[in-house]
Amino acid sequence: MFNLGDFIFQVLMFLFLIGIISIIVGASKSLFSKKKSNENNRIEQKLDKVIELLEKDKN
């Protein structure tokens, strides 16, 4: 026979497991997005320098 208490416990543990997985995924995404934003800032600075040099060469 299936007990209601067992069912509630299994549902809570399943939700707990999903919560832990979602926290890990969210934390890893935020770490990677910070890393990419730093790289994007560096690339933008380099492109700005290249544009300035090209404008100087035009004049």
C-alpha cells in the first residue's frame, strides 16, 4: 500500500533536488556572463582604438 506521507516526502525531495540543480545552473551562468562581459569590454576598447587610428589615417 502506498502511504501519503511517503508520497509527500518524495515530492519534497524531488523539488529540493530540482532547486539545487537550478541554483548550480544559475550560478554558473552568472559567472560565465561576467567573464564574457569583461572580454566584450576589452574588444570594444580595441575596436575604438582601431577606429581612431583609421580616422587619423584618413585625415
